[in-house]
Amino acid sequence: MLKTFINKLGTIRIGAVLSNSSLWISAFLGASLVFAYAPFSQWWLSWLVLPIWFIYVNNQCANSPSFIKDCTKHGFAFGVGWFSAGISWVHVSIAEFGGMPLVVSVAIMFLLCLYLAIYPALALFLTAKISELICKRIQWWLLAPIWLFTEYLRSVVLTGFPWLSIGYTQIDSPLASLAPIIGEIGLTFTVIFIAGLTVDLFITKKTKLIIIPTVILGAVVWLSQSIEWVTPTGKSKRVALVQGNIAQSIKWEPEQQWPTMLKYLDLSRKHYDADIIIWPESAIPAIETMSSTQEFLDIANQSASVNNAAIITGIINYHFESKHYFNSLVVLGNETANDQQGGYYYNHKNRYDKNHLLPIGEFVPFGDLLRPLAPFFNLPMSSFTRGDYVQQNLQAHDTRLLALICFEIAFADQLSANFSANSDFLLTVSNDAWFGNSHGPHQHMEIARMRALEFGRPLLRSTNTGITAITNHLGEFTSILPQFTQDVLKQDVTLVTGITPYARYGNTPLYVISFLLVLCVLIRNLRIGKL
């Protein structure tokens, strides 16, 4: 079947796509989904666009002698539009900081979109292929479990890029109350499944196909809104998130290292009444092992400890023995309340090393071949080594913080592997200055909010240029800083206790149900001789 898909995909010619008006409509519908995500946040568009697209594809392909090939083409066209509009912000980092001409940066971004479009194309191919074994029309309700399978592939192949998953559009919808139970991937399944049933209703005119599942879904959503999976403990921690607003163009200049570090320290001194002070990713733009960096860290460590506070900061570490660089977070000052002295010393265990590195930005595949070709493949700090997949939570002022750096917040499985009932806060730090005033940082924040809702923990997000924010355990903003401002966000954040079903079981139940659903269809048709 994989060979057949590759052959079908291989028949898609860019020229043919550009000259086919029906495929342009699929691409347009895919592009329109960008308005369902932050910063536009029109969550209802997912419920409108997807059924319209399914019905359109059905009308275009149902009576075609090559409907599997045609469905694959429409899936690919939809994906090109979906990702071209949705991740257009990637172009900003390539053009402004990668040293590439405009036409080259656009071409690189478009190639990425063409790659990502393979996954919705594969979803429609598999749905059409299995449908052909059942009857003479597409079984749209099958798309939901198959879509989950292709989205899983998108999250793991070539290190994974699970951006713009459909479920993120529902963070502010009534469906959000299901996230602590089935997670974002479950919300994706629900939206696709109901959209598929809508198409089957349109085709068969059997109203029970949509009425019964919709009533059941409405009842489940209503009940889930009344359930509190976690509850406040009555205790809180005062946190201060520092947004330095350091321009990306000067961030890594050697002469800017001390001015940058002193800026963060000066901004923090006014807020030592906070228990925990958080600086963003690579807030200290210097190697941890350098003597000047150690001098600064000692000052910050003692300064925080004297004031009975802890500082968590991003920094670059270098291991002399292994000669490896790590994108890290370290804790300075008091690990427990009322420590007599700061707990920091070089290579202490109260740190986090980033595991899920961003291709090109933090490591370059085939680096010896690609780095000489263009500055884009030789960005500052693009030679990191992975930290361990499972690491201990950071300990700061008697608080356990589950840390993820930048891109990692998009990987719910990684968060789940490091989560425990004792995790007090989710912490994510980033440097979204790479993407300027685009919708990329807003989508990044939306993803982080979903993690807070899924795992039932307050989320602290500290960034260089924004969006710096705090959410409660429901993923709702409690405070936020404007982008591109130098400021400190301070708030008392309530601790909670308890664990959500999703935090306990993750995606496994939904994957099992999806697999069994498709398996039952195949077994049924095997028995009646259609396979």
C-alpha cells in the first residue's frame, strides 16, 4: 500500500496542480484554516471549513475512475495551502537571520510545506483505498482514525513537526473541556470525525448518522465542563517572568554579552520579593564554562539567595570531556525556601538540557555537507547535542517545575514522559525573536496553553520578545506582557493538586480505539469476501 501511495504521489506534478482549478479550491480551503489558529482564533472555522472541503472532494472524486489518485491530489493541495499560510512565519527567520535572498528563503519555506502536505495526502489516500474495499464511495467517517495515524507520523518522522494540528484551534471552544480527557489529538479526532459524519449525512440523507453522535458529544462536553480534575491547594508561589527584549541581530555579539546579562540582573533586582524569577531561553548569551560567565553566575546566585529567591535562566553549556554543547536551563539561588546559600555550582544536577532540537536552528543534518553552502545552515548556536528524553523536574524555592525549551512544548508525549503528580508548574522558555512580528509566536503560545489544559497545571512562559505569559491550569491567560517590550510579569500563581485522565494515560487509549475501529472494518469486509 505504501508503494501505491508513493506512485500516486509521484504522479502529482506541480504544473498540473497549478493548472487544475479544482485543486486550487482545496488549497484555498486549506489556507483559510490559518484564521482558526492564534492570533485570529476563530475556532468555529474548523467546523465549517473541513466539512465543506470533504463535501467538495467527494463531489470531485466520487464518480472518477481514478478516485484514489484524485483524493490524494486534493489532500496534497489542501496541505500545501494549510501549511503555506499557517507556517509562513518560518520565512522570517530564513530571510532576516539566515542570510538568504528573498526568493531562496521563500523557496525553502515552500519546500517545507510541500513535505508537510504529504501527510494529509497520505490520510486521504488511505481513506480512499480502504473505502474502495468496502463500497463504491469514500467512507468519510474512516478519515478520523487514519488522520491520527498520519499526524502521528508527522510528529516523529525527521524528528517531527506537529505544528498546526487541528485540535489546537479548539483551545477556546466549548470542546476544550475534553482536552484533560483526550488531549489535543483527541480534539483533532473529534473535529475530523464529526466533519466526516456530516459528509455522510450529506450523501446518504440519513440524519441519525449525525444527530446521534452530535447529541452524545454534546452530553459528554456538558458533563466534562462540570468535572474538576485538579483542585487548588490554597497555596501559591510568587513568580516574576523577565522579558528582556534583546534584538536578535545583536544577541550573540560578543560585546553584548555583559550588557545583556546585567540587563536581566537589573530587571530582576526590583522583584526579589518573588519566590521564583524566570529568564528566557539563552538569556545568558555566553558559554556557561567561561570564567566571565561563572563570575556573573556567582553574583546572580548569591544575589538571589540573599533575598530568599531562585532564578531559572537559559544558558549554553559546554562539556569539555565530550566536547558537546547543550541548550540548557539552570537554577540559581534557593532550591528550597530559606536556604542559607545559593545551590548553584557548575555542572550541578538542578538543570535541564533540551532534548528535542530544532533542525537547522539547533542541529544541522549532514552538517559537513550543508554548512559551507549558505549562512542559513550556519546560524549561531546550531550545533547542540540532545539532553536525555526523561529528566528530573527543576527544583526552585520548594517548587517542582517541569521544563521544556521552545519547540519542545509541541510534543505532548515528551511532556508526559517527564510529568508526575508532584509537578507543580509547567515551564517553557523561548526566544521567538527569530520570527519577528508574525503569527508564529501566537501559535506557539496557543500550543503551550493546550499543554496546561491537558495536564492540569499552571503554565509559566518566559520569552525574550514575547509572548511572555502565565496561564492557570485550564490554559486561560491570567497575565500577559505585550510583545517587543522590556518588562517583568509578576503574579502569585496558585498551586493545584490532582491529575487529569490525559496526564495519566496520554494518547494510548485513543490510538488503540482508532486502530480497532479500522481493524474491525477490515475484518468485517474480509469475512464477506470484499478483501
